[in-house]
Amino acid sequence: MSNRPTPAIASPEREPPLARGRRRRRRSSPSGPARDRIGYLFLAPWFAGMALFTVGPILASLYLSFTEYTLLKPPEWLGLDNYRQMLADPRLHKSLGVTFVYVSVSVPVQLVLALALALLLNRGVRGLSFYRSVYYLPSLLAGSVSVAILWRQIFGKDGLVNQLLAMAGIEGVSWVAHPDFALGTLIVLNAWTFGAPMVIFLAGLRQIPHSYYEAAEVDGAGPVSRFFRITLPLLTPIIFFNLVLQLIGAFQSFTQAFVISGGRGGPSDATLLYTLYLYERGFGSFDMGYASAMAWVLLAVIAVLTGLNFLFAKRWVFYGN
Amino acid sequence: MATELGPSRRRRSWRLPKHVLLIGFGLVMLYPLLWMVSSSVKPTETIFRDPSIWPTELDLGNYVEGWEALSHPFHYYLWNSAVIAILAVAGNLLSCSLAAYAFARLKFRGRNLFFAAMLATLMLPIHVLIVPQYVLFSQLDWINTNLPLVVPKFLAHDAFFIFLMVQFIRGLPSELDEAARIDGCGHFRIYWRIIIPLSVPALATSALFTFIWTWNDFFSQLIFLTDPELWTMPVALRSFMDGQGETAWGELFAMSIVGLMPIFGFFLAGQRYLTQGIATTGFK
């Protein structure tokens, strides 16, 4: 942040040498309370939204997670019963397993595709913006019910995939209805959205100074060593950013699994993502207390994974100097 | 200089296969969409016999019949979706730009703390909030109204757009608003007369993303709008599929395409803003 020149009234008295940040703040505004007030005024809608729709609900859901609540009568205190019940709930364990498989396969697949295509598109490809748009388009569409419907048909018994397989003489199964493959169709759908992280990779690649490559080339470095010694290390912050973003997003996938499985996470719970099960308990059977406990476990899982991500980042993310 | 020749020649010879690869891959990516478009103009019985994307005959019957297949004509649901999406755009532009101006340009006690809190909400799964929000809205009698989908937008609930606009405003030269300060301009005038006009690219990006995400949104519309009279396009489509989808794929595809058209249109019109918006959020 640059220091702002301040109006003459700003520093009538000489201040003792305080910490730089504090002094800067003091000097840059006419007077404390008035300055605060204008800031808070601009933030007023955000404050109200935070209180009503974020902080309030977080606290309420923590409270509800210790109760039995079906909307019909006031919440009834249960202590840790919901959490205990979760330990013994086989469908919950199943949904956690499905979610972990989904997240840990689909995110790396998506990011590797994104990085590979970004590298292909990076330097001097004619028609870059055309390719970028074509690859990016699915990211905008994939969240829609329309595409979920399309997917259900593509991977259905008589769908596009099996029609193409039939031309090669192979008879396919109904992929969306097969317990071993149904989750795979969702992973493919997520991979289809590699365009969004690819755009971020492309922007990151553009920030690497061209002179690095020229210097390396003069020193006789080949394309492989230039990739591993220049491109990849300098790109690690972007890889990290994409990883954190996509992990959090993948944990929250809902629409596609819901629509493709007809709302039940089938066949035999093979696509029962955690969010689907949460919806079923919360809004199918209005078991709001249990759903709140589930929501808190989801929050804890995402928080721990993100924390681990940041912890391990020190080992592999290169921030230069 | 001597080494310059070798790699660049190699690069040129690599150019053609690279384009073949990129175009081929692009076709694979788009094939499902093209197939859906072509299927929507085929009679349902031929969809499953023909993987080609060139329809042998052009039959718009699926569009005509699909339009009237639900209890209301399809434009009824499109309109419901559009009302919510347009209000969401207005809400996000107004409330997020106000908050972004405060974070990017004003100094006040607790700014860094609030900014960190705002960033933290970016990572918050909606599922943690949805149950108590539902309880709150049902006590306010807002279930089966558009209010749960619209009011949060006017209260800067989408932190992503605050972040995007903060990043953008920080990149604007501060000389302009400093000059205006010295001329005695208040912060609201600076916000409205200087920052907002200069932020049009960021506002356009936010508007496009808000529209597309709201238009696609299914989860919260499924939860807050259970009355079929209020159904939006995605909720209606899903009920269409569950109801008679297996026998009317052609009609279902036709309506699915109609549902994607606005996104496609905005993508064509504003792709520069969309890709730049995505890219800038990655950087300070």
C-alpha cells in the first residue's frame, strides 16, 4: 500500500516514532472516529449480510448440531448424540468414502489436464484466444442441470459413449447405472471443466520473464530441463492456488450427482456424495439437527485439508524472493 | 545467436501437429454439446441409433412439444430464472462494490481483520449455512418467495466478487481520488464518480459471473422454491427429466439447450471479461 499524501490538518503534532504501519494510518486520515465511520458505512451492507447469513447461521448450526430439530417443534438438546450417531451410520461412512474418492481422483486429473493444455497453449500459439475460449466454455456450462441431463444420456445404456463403442464392436453397459462406473462419469464431468484452472495457469505462465528462458537456452538447457527448472518451480504458487480452490469446490459438488442419480446418489449409493446425503437428511427427512452436525464435520474436513495444504506448501511451493 | 536457429526451427515444425492436437482435443471437448444440439432436432427414436452430429433431417418438433410439456410453458420458468438472476446481478454490483471500495481505499479500525474474515468466507461451504438459513427464512416466511435468493446478494454475501473488485480497485492509480479528496470530494462522490466508472471491466466480469452462476444454480433454488408456480428453469428441467425424461429425450434435450442459450450468449459477448476475471483473482 502506498502512503497517501494527506491534507494539511493531518499531522498537527509530531508523533513519537511508532511502528510504521500505525503511524502511517494515523497520518493518512483527518480524524479517527470520522474515518472509521465512513469505512463502516461503506461496509454496512456487508456487515449486515455477515451477521444474518454467515456468522449467525454458523453459530446456529453449531447449536442445532447438538439438538434434535425437525422445524415442527423447538430444538431439543441431545448433547453429542448426533455425532455419536454419525460414528455408527453406514451411509454416512459410505458418503465420506465416495466423496474422498471423487475429490482425490477428479481434482488431480483436472489440474494435470489444465496444466498440460496451458503449457501447450503458452508460447506463441496462433489463435490462443480462440482455443482458450473453446476449452473454457465447458467450465461455464458444467454446473447446469442441462449438462447433467446430457451426461446422464451420454453415459446411459444407449447413449453416445456406447454408440461409439458399438462402432468398434464393443457392447457397453449403462455407465451411470453401474455401481463401479457411476462415480467415474462424475469424475469425467469434473475433468471436462479443466478450462477454469487452465486460464489461471496461462496467466501465471505469462508472468514468468522471458529472459529466464533465453538465459537458460544460452547456457544450453534443453526444453525438459527448462520446464523442470524454470517453469514448474515458478508456477508452484499457481498450482497451489488452483489446488486449494478446486479441492474446496470438489467437496461441495452437488447438482451433477443429484440430477444424474435422480436425487438418490445411486446406484447402490455409488454416487452418494456427502452433500447429497446432507441434503437427504436435512431437506428430505427434515432432520435438521443431524444435517447440522454433518455440515460441521464437512467444515472440519475442509478446514483440516486446507490447513494441511498450507502446511505442506512450505515444502514445495516456491515463492522466489 | 548461433543457438537461436535450432530451437526456433524445431518450434516451427512442431506447429502443425500442435494445432492438429489442439483442434482435435477441442472437438472432443465440444462433441457432447454438438451431439446434444443435433439430437434435439432429431425424432427421439433416432437419437439412440445415430452418434453423428449431422442431423439427416431438421425437425423442430422437439422444441414445440418440449415448450409445452410441463404445467406452464417453458418461458414461464425462464422468466422466473431471469427475474432472480437480474436482481442478483443488481445486488452484487451494488453491495460488493461498496464493500470493495472500503477494503481497497479506506482506512479504518479493524480493516485487516474484516478483510481476513471476508476471505475466510470464500472457503465456507454453502452446506454449512444452508440449514440454519432455511430455518431463518422459514421463520421470516420467506420460503417459496424469491427473497432468500435475492436479499443476500444485496448484502454482499458473495465474497468472491468483493475480492475480485478489491483486486481491481487496488490496481487503479490513486492520484485521481487523491486529487478529488483535495478538491473536497466526499468518499461517496469519489466512489460513484471516479471508482465506479473506472471499474467497468471488474463490474462487467462480476455481472457476467453472477448471472451465469445464478442462472445455473440448482441447490438453493431446489431448497427455497418448492412451489411449482415459482420453479425456475433448472428446477423445472429436473422435474421434466424425472417425470417423463426416459421417453422424451428429444424434448428434454431441446429444453436443456434453450436453458443454456443465455449462458452461451453471454459467453460469446463477454468472454474477454470472463477469462480475465478468472485470471486476475489468482494474483495480487
